[in-house]
Amino acid sequence: MVEDKDVLITDQYKADEDMVTHNPWRQLRQFTAARIGLGRAGVSTPTRESLEFQLAHAQARDAVHTELDVETLQQQLLQLQQDFPQITTQPPLILHSRAIDRVTYLQRPDYGRQLDEESFTSLKPYYTKTPYDLALVIADGLSATAIHQNVVPFISALLPILIDGIEDFTLAPITLVQQGRVAIGDDIGEALNAKAVLMLIGERPGLSSPDSLGLYMTWSPKRGLTDDKRNCISNVRQAGLSYATAAHKCLYLLSEARRLQCSGVAIKDRSTEKVLDSSAVQTSFLLDNKVDRKGVNGK
Amino acid sequence: MSQSYRYQLGSKTYQFADLAELMAKATPARSGDRLAGVIAESAEQRAVAQLLLAEVPLKTFLNETLVPYEDDEITRLIIDEHDAEAFSVISHLTVGDFRNWLLTDTASTEVLKQVSAGITPEMAAAVSKIMRNQDLILVAQKCRVITAFRNTIGLPKRLSTRLQPNHPTDDVNGIAASMLDGLLYGSGDAVIGINPATDNVTQATRLMNLMDEVISLYEIPTQSCVLTHVTNTLECIENGAPVDLVFQSIGGTEKTNSSFGFNLAILAEAQQAALSLNRGTVGQNVMYFETGQGSSLSANAHHGLDQQTCEARAYAVARKFDPLLVNTVVGFIGPEYLFDGKEIIRAGLEDHFCGKLLGLPMGCDVCYTNHAEADQNDMDNLLTLLGTAGCSFVMGIPGSDDIMLNYQTTSFHDALYARRVLGLGAAPEFEAWLEKMQIMSNAGLAQLTNHLPPAFAGSLNSSAVRHFHG
């Protein structure tokens, strides 16, 4: 969302006061990112708020339709990997799903879950008998923007934590998938022979969060697994879940998966339960109304 | 039992294996049917299927079930509870005749009400497939479905709203802020309904208490609902939580509903439990259902049917339990089921028409996701069309932006636009409250007052708000 201090245009709306009714409860935005207290022109959304909405929608739309810049990403990851030669020396691979373009991708989720023939064949030389500990798969999903903005800093945070946390950690070649959905990671993990796959994918962009990265971990990945076999970490981005926190959650999930030899509903992310407990005691300002009953009840 | 359908067009012969295929091929184009592989192969094949479907007698739908009777409790519900006497008025008609009949003055509001229990979901779906958008609007507008709990929904020239104060972490002040915003824009007569971010009994109870206390303190003639799973709500009732409405997402096949984790017996149990609380003041419709085209395909439980026919079958489930509200969440599911604004608009009108014809208090979540080919203008169009069609309620959310579910639906402002341009009021009990609280100076004309309503001023000076500002 556009913050007040970043508003597009300020001086052109001087006559505002006469035509726009402002809402004093806009101050409650302290409590929520919801678009409350917009004010009104007549009963309609004022010009500035209306155009700010259009900007947010435009950003979300662009995130959906921006093409994943695989070449740049490949270079960045190659450079990043050079700091960790002990876990992999293979360059990142570029793959493509069966969805040939974005329009097909949006209408055929089944195509987005499968590699095209050429990509599948290209993985064969990288198969090893001794399984890799982890395959990192990066896919555009519904927001290439999320990938462009978050993947490199997130992986930079993740790799040292995994190297410290898992003995003799080995990484399969990183794969970059164009027009990919979550389940394609299982195909890739199986083809490479990885014990686990971590899918980094652009989430469906919200109006206030066009750049949200989602992480999906599957233990013992195989084609055809369903969502209940995956663990998800959502909303990884600068204004959301931090890279460091997300990386620690990944290590936790991966360690649990290694211990239990499975993933999905069997693993509980305990950190979320704590959050719920602490918020359970709150009461809302709306119930803390100091006017007397007569006032509350109107006349 | 099943027969095939043939049509000769010049030298070309079109053949459809059975009624399910004929229905699917006759359906106006949409991406979900393409994904399911049941869509017409050409525009001509679709038009031919519609011509053939128009010749199918309505009686056929009672003899030729699209999902086998033995395999599906919804088929059994449809067949076993069919009202033959109500049907007798239209039993001699074909699907094509039925369209004509619905459009005549004979099919008045009263007559449509009498016939409703004789119409099966498949009949409604079939006739909708050969109706244009204006037909769907005209006939739906004649249907009247009135329900009540603490206020009355569905009266003529009314458009209610669900206030949807969702928050990504269920923060009580965040939710309360959106609730206040909505109430001060005149929203919330259909229900104040929260989609919880964390879906469990503890959280649901917290949110129920929050809404119940606000409704009591400000004496709002409306009802609350936490949109959690029906079994969670049952547990909340057992624990003594203040449950007004029981929510459940429903689909049109038994398999869809078992993928949602419930069956008809559980819904019946929940309805009885909610009724036993006796919390309604002007009525006892205690159920709130949500539906949407594509859910059966998404659950891999569509039995080869097109998504609109599956959707209509969900309305058989809904009408069994006398709901206060039924909401088709039309654009939420995404472009693989409804690709763009045109498909979303068509589906919204179909769902509203079929629901109303079957006797349901049909509302619509006029909405889209950011990966659909749709925008605010498409939503303006659908809202205006549905308002014209007599839609029972729409959603209301701050600035159209649901920051929890990450999609766009109608705003508080949008509802006021529709009320003004179409001359629609809120539920009468709620309108009176809006004026009493000085939120509106003239609720019939959707005129908001220019000052902060005094009853709410105190909460803005509460310690929580002041504390935040230091």
C-alpha cells in the first residue's frame, strides 16, 4: 500500500476540503493495513484514494505478468554459490514447465505442475545414486517480482544456516523454473534424487503485497504428491516475514522432516502457537467506550 | 436409462453421449470447463447443444440423474424431496418452453414461489444455459426470498451487505477498526462475518465473543458469523460460545463435501444446535452457506459435469437447511475456472438466478483475484447488474481490499453507490438503527451524516487508541 508520506500528488488537491469528507477514524490505521477511513466524495471513493488503489492493482498485475529474468538470476546465484563451494559446484539450471506461456499457465494448472520434455531430459546427467540432502527449486509462480526481490537475499541467509545445522550438507543443482507451480518441485526433486525439496515460489499477489515469496518443503519428493505432504512458509518479503526468520523456520522443518522421515501435516510449526496465545488476552478499543449507556444507545 | 442426443446440421451430424455431456457442451464458455475437458469443441457445437437442450422435457431430469442416485446423497436429496405437486404446473414443459414460461407475466412472484420446490437444480442449470444475461436478471428480479434472524433480508428494493472485517493475524483491534469503518459507512445488515486467519475453535470463540459484545453494546440489529468449519462451530456451541449463524462452504456432489469434511447429517446437527440457542429475534434462519463454481472440479469430484451444473446442485444442499444467507463467491477461485471479467459476470448472474429460482436468499461476493483478467470496472458492472436483479446481499470491505484473503471484493462505498443508483435500502431494522445512531441522516437515500456519530466517539478516545498515539 502507498504510505501517506509517499502520496502521488499532493498540491493538486487543495480544494479537497470542500468536496471530500474526511474520516476522523482514519487514525485507526495504526491497528490495520486495511483501507479504512478513506473518506468520501458524495458516497464514493475520493480521487486520490481511488488512484492509489489503481496503482496497487497495477503493481499486482505487473507482478503476475512480469517474466522471470532467469539469466540475471542464474548469474547472481552462481556468484552466491562461490562462497559455499563445499555444498555444490554445479551451476544453476534453467527449466520450463509444460505451460508454454502465461495465458496457458493461468488456465492450465496441470501443465504448470509438469516439466516439459526437454527440461526433464536435461536433468538426467545430474542424478546421483547418493541422494542430495536438498534440492532448491525456484519458480516464478504468480509473482516473478517476488522472486526478483527476495530469492537472492533469502538464499544468502539460508545456506549458512543449513551448513551449520546439517552435517555434511549437500545441495542439488539449483533449478530455475519458468511458468512453474508448487508441485513441479516434487518432479525435480525426484529426478535429481534429493531427500527433500524446498520450492521458492512467487505467491498470488495481494493488493498490498505484490512481492510475497512462498516456501514449500516436501520430504522424499515424488510426482503426484498432494498438498498435505508439504509444509508452507508464507509471506517472505521485506515488509513481511524476514529472511532470517524464514531461514530458521526452514531449518526447523527440514530437521523435523529428517527426524520423522516425512513432511506435511505430521510436522507442526510450534512457533505459530505461541503467537496465538499472546494475542488471546486482548480486548478491542471498540468495547472500551467511555460514553455512558445513554450515549452509546443513540438519543 | 440414458439416451444419446443427435442433431443434423446440413451435412454435419452432432452427437452427445448423454444428458451430462449435452449440458456441458451447452454451457457458455469458461476456463474451468476447458480444464475439465468438458467444454464445447466449437462455438457451433455449443449452439447446437443449446438447441438440443431446449428440446429436453423437464421430466427427463427426474428420470435421468447426472450423478448416480446410489453414489451420491445430494442426488438422493434432490430426487427424494422433489415436490411433485409444485412441479405439476411446469411438468409438461421442455427446457426451451420453461425459459419462455419464466419470462411470461404468468410466472409472477407468487407463482414462482409456489413452483420453486418443484424445480430441481439440474432444471435450473439447464434453463440458465439457454438464457441471456438479461433473461437471468429479469426472472431473478421476479423471485422473492425473505429470510430473518435479527433483521429481515430480501425485501423488495433492498440490498444488504456482509461486513467482512478480516485481518491477516486476527488482531482484535485490527478487526474492530474495519468493523467500525463498515458500520459508519452503513454496512453489516446481512451479517458481520469474519474469515479467521487461524482456523481453530479457540480463535473462532474469541472472534465470536468480540462480535457479540460489539453487537450487544451498540444494540445493532444484525447477526455475526465466524466462517470456520461446521464442526468447529458445533464445538463452539457446545462450549457455550455466542453463535448466531453456522457457516459452511458447500459443493454440489457428496464427494466435494466429503473433501470439505462434512455431510448432510452434520449440517442437520449443526442447524439444530444453532436453533436450540434461540438467538434470533425476528426469525430463525441460522445457516450461512458459501458456494462457487469450480469447487467440485478443484476437489476432483465433478463426475464429468460442467462446473455450473455442479454449482446449482449445491443449492439443493443449501435449501434443505433454510439458510439466512447463501453467498456465491464468484471470482475468488481464480482464472483457471473463470478466466476474465466476462466469465465472472456471467457466472455471477447464473448463480444468482439459479439460487433465487430454487428459493434461496442469494447474495454474491462480487470479486476477483489479481491473476484474473478482471478489474474494478468489471466489478462495477456485475454489482450494478446484480443490484438490478434483486440480489439479496453483497460484501462490504474497506476500500475493496481484503488484506487477509488477498483478493478484491465490493467496498462499503460500492454498496452505497448501488443503493443510490438503484434506489435500494438496507434491511429495515438496520436502516432504523443507522438513523438512530446518527450514522445516516436519511438511510432510504443512503445519506451519511457529516459528523462523527456520538455513540462511537468514545471508542476513538479509548485508552487503547490513545495509548497507541503515546
